[in-house]
Amino acid sequence: MSTEEELFAAVDALLEGEPQLPSPAERSRLREAAGVTQARLAQVLKSTTQTVKNWENGRSEPRPPRLQAYQRLLEGWAAKYPLATVPETPRGSVEQPAAPQARDEPARPSTASAPAPDPVRAVSPARPSTSRRPAAEKATSKPAAAPAAVDERFANGPLAVLDGDGSAYGVGGLVLDCPAKTVPALVEWTLSEARLGASRLHSSGKDADPLIVLTAAAAERLGLPLELEDRRGLRLPEDHKVVRQLARAKWQLTRRGFGPWARIYRPAEGGRRQCVQLAVLPWGALDSRSWGATGQRGPADIAHVLGTYAARVITPRGSTAVCGLETMTALRPPTRAAKDESTGSWVSGPMPGSLTEAVDPAPVEAPDEHPVAAALFPRGHQRTPDEALDEEAYEWIRDPQLLTDAECTRTYAVGLDVNTAFLAAANRLVVGLSAPVHVKAPTFDKKTPGSWLIDLSGVELDPRLPNPFTPHGVRPDGPAWYATPTVAYAQELIDTYRLPAGIRPLEAWIRTESGPYLDPWYKRISEAYKATMADLGVTPDLSEAEFLTAMEHHKATDPALAAVLSAIKSTVKGGIGKLRERPKSIKHKFGERWPALERPTWRPDIRAAVISAARINMHRKILKTALATQPTGAPTGNLMLDQNVLIPIALLSDCAVYLSDGPSPLDFLPHTADGKPAPGSFRLGVSPGMVKHEGTQDMLWAVQMLDEGHNPARHIKGTDATLDGE
């Protein structure tokens, strides 16, 4: 039988091994009573200020050896400053509610679909109020909306940024303690304890897998090199110790291997996914062209930027181009649960309105190396307009000989840039959902998505205008393949201005099933774009002059949100580009298939339709702007315009350059008598499809650029637009 002395010794050991800390609110009270700042306390305990904040609001708990040191300090303060000596709360102030305590027992992984248990030493309580307004003022203010329900499985947010000391920084200032020192242990911790991830965007979709971002220090701690030796393939070799560790632990990697964006998974069990996404910062996971300097920020700042993007768009799982495509799939899943009438069981069935299976494009829509095109044309053959669809963005300059006398007297060249032009083009755009069907001598229907072989050279426009049917803006000289939006615009011009031409397709590749597939994508990303612009001080209610002023400084307002904005814009362009992803492997042979072709979202025809619609939208605004400055009104029977109308001198994708007597867009954009923008013309504002000021240069500079064959729109900001991601 144990003696009393032995029992007391055992109890003392238990007390020493499991320190009992006071409540988070009491910790804060004791520190403030002692007159010590959070920064000073962090310095003494060799920690960070943010970590101390988390201890005091209950979001995390200290771990040994800081746990014992912190307990000793709090016990000393408690003896000096007992609760009775604390003065009453001042009248009118609002006391902060104490956050719930973390559980003492370790969380256990669950194979069921029920919410995961709380992580060890970390919780995610509801945020305490930060309001310090007097109680009377709060009583008369508008009641706050009820917070959205939180999925307890993902209570700690969609992602965390892991640093070298084991601190995992989440959204909202949360910091979790991660004990993992190997990649397999990190994956296990993420799935069993971290409570990271995000709920699905569509009821038939999939929840977003948790993302762990590794700083350079974290990568070193986990045994990863700071640089990849394979600079072409950007992946760890198969014999690297980390890859072997994962294999021994029965974890798998996708075909892309362990690179800057590595997906580590096991087959799903009981309907529960077991997958973690890693982003390795020292390997260039966050491209500066999309994310700015985000990769060089501190872990908490990185978590803030990526968390904001995740909340507004999607949890990052690759480049912004990958995110753009993944957002399409998340909002329009290819399958849904369907009841098998013969058995009465639930099975996977196609989702109406979605891209449900991979289909080959029409030969005219395929790039040269695709099997359906390679079978018709040998390698190196230059396909002509009647052999290949060429729907691309504008890159056009006006012949300097066509500048008018009035234009030559102007002082400035002013650039206008269309906000998220491709996104605006996707709005309400009907695209094909099925495989292409070949038709001879069809009747054109603007409601039918497809590619049409037709001669539009007979549609004559003023030679100073860019031609709407070609990317280079030069009038076509015979039959060529066009997407539906281009042919529909040709019909619109012919009908509106009674032009002496007709629409008679020679053949077509059409889609018999169609729908506005991109509408949810447009809505989500446009809301993300507008919300981020509003956070930067640019809102729809600003006047045109106020809008221009706000745009001059909006990126400096909050560099972190400016990075989110850049990523959102890159998501649009990259996502559309991914619809026709070309082969990346150096081992690919001409005419062979490549992995991207097996995706339902590999659809070059949809990419062509979006770019066609964006170019047509640009031309329609150019023409409406010109007609708004023509005193004689719209012509009939031709599109020859007066000498003094407003016509751009250069176009580059979504940028148009005009000559002006003043340096601002307000100096030349047409307005009605009551001061409103002319109907159908370019309109200054923040919404997708509206325009902003791109830049201003001297008129002589612009004319010299034209004379030398250069595009002023590329350099109107003083830099190369493509280098700036424009």
C-alpha cells in the first residue's frame, strides 16, 4: 500500500505536469494590473505579441516550457493583485466576454463525417466585441446582423501559415501550436486536430481541403530544401527523404509530385476526404505577378491575404489560373446525387448546366498540337483563317496617316482600361456544354454557341476604326472561322446601320446543348472584386471625379488588400486561359494527348467565346463613343464617320488610347446635356465592364510610337502593360 508521502509526491508531480491557468480574461487583468504590455510579456517568454494576444483571448494555450513559466508569472501577479483590489469597470465601457477554454484531452481523428473534435491547446471562439462605444450609443444603433453559422469541422478557417517555431498562423489573428517536425506528421495534425478547411460552394460540390503554407523556416524544420534542384519540373526527386517518408506513411502525391503546390492524400474513407494542400513559399508558390510581395510578408500577414482571398473566391490550391478554373468547378460541379429508379439507390449523375465530361474540340478550335488538328495538318504548317479559329484580344494601332488634322492639334494621349474585361464578357454568356456537331451551310442563330465559317470582309467600316472581327483590327479578306459572339455582332451592325452585307455561313461546328455555365463564376468573382475595391475606398456611389481621385491612391491604402485585388484580377485572366491549357511537359510529342485534355473544363471553344465577347464589347463601346461625338448622328447604309469624332489610336486587350486636349478621361469622354455618360459609351466606374484611367502621356510621344510601329497602349502607364499583369 502506498504511503501518504508517496501519494502526496504523486499528486505534486501531477500538478507540476498539468499546470492550471486562470481564465483568459483573468490573464489579461493580471498583466494590466502589473502594468506590463503584451509586447514586453512576449519578450520575456521568448514568444510573439500575437501569441500572447491569443493566450489572453482564449484562441490558443501555451505549451511547455512556456506553459510552466507563464503559470509561475500569473501566480505571482495573482498574489500581488487579487481580484478585490481591481477598480470597478468605468461606467459606459463594455466588458469583454471571456473566451471558452481549450480542452485538456487530445483530439482523436474520426473516420465518420461528423464534425472533428477540438484541437489540442487551440480553440476558435466567437470573436469578442471590440466596440468601446458608450452603452447608450449602442442601444440606439442598428442591430448587427446575426453571424453566419460556422461549420465546426472548419472552425479555425480555411488555411494556416506555418513558421519555423511551430506556430501556425490562421485567419483573424488565430495562432495554433503545431508540434509536427515531419511532413507526414504535419498532414496528420492538419486532418486530426487543426480543424482547417472550408465548406463547399455548391451543395453537390466538395469541401475545400485545408491549406498549409510553409515559410522558409518551416520548410527547413520539415526537412525540405530552400531551393528545388529540378528547375524545369519544379518538384522534389522521387528518392528525396520527405517523399520516402510520405510513402512509408501510406500518403500519396498527385501526378505533379512534391512541388510548390503539393497535394498529399489518401483515398477517402466513409465519404470523408483525407487531403491536405501545401504551398511552399521558398519555392515560389505565390507568384509575385499575381500576389505582389505577399510571399515576403510575415506569417500573420500572409494568412490575412490568403484568408481574405479564400473567403471571397476560393481556398488557393495552385496558381491563380488554377484557382480560376477550380472556382468554375466548385460552383458548377460536374455531378450530383441521382436516384437509380431500378434499384432505388443513390448514384452519381450528371449535373444539368455543368460541364460533365471531357470532350474533344472541333478541329478548327484545337491548337496545332492537339490530336484532332495534328491529324489534319503536319507540324510546322501555318494554319490560315479558314482552317483555324483565331479569337484573341485586340492588339491594334491606327495607321498614322489616318490621323486627322484635329487630332494632331491635341496635347495628350490618355489610356482607358476596362475593369476585368473577360469577367464582364462572361456575364450571361451562353456557351456550349456538349461535344461539337458539324453542319454544312447552316442558318446562323445567335443563340447557338459554336464556330462558324463565314466571309465578313463585306462588312465595311470607317478605316480609322479597328475591325471588330480580327484581333489585329485589320479587315478580313475572305472566309474565316468566328465564334458566335463575333458573328452576332456582325449581324447587329448590318441590321442597325443597314449595311449592304449578309450573314451566310458556309459551315459550322455547333453545340446542341448550351447554357450560361460561367454565370455563378462571374457573380462570385465580381462580388469579390467589388468588395475588395470597396475596402480600398473605391465604391459605386462615387462621382466620376471622386472615382478618378480614389483610383490614384487605392493600392497604397492597404497593401495587403491590394495584393488580394491583384490575385482576383489574375484569377479571371488565368482561369479563362486554363480553358485551353497547352502541354507543359518537355516529353510531350506533337499529336499526342496531354493530361489537361481529360478535364471537362478543357474547353477552347468557351475560351474563344469569352475573348470574342470581350473584344466585341470593346468595339461596341468604341463605336458608341464615336457616334456620341458625331453631330450628324448615326449614319445609315455605311459606317463612315465625321472627321472630328472620337476614335482611339491604339488598343491592347482591354486598354484603349485616345488623343485629348486634357490629361484626364473627363476631358474627352462624351456626356449628355444633364452630365451623364453618353449611352453605350465608355463609363468611368468600379464595376466590371466600366473603365478607369490607365495613364497619360504626351501626344507627340504617342505619335512617335505609332510611327515606329509600337503600341502606345502597352506603355501608356510608363511601363510594359504585360509586365504589370494588365
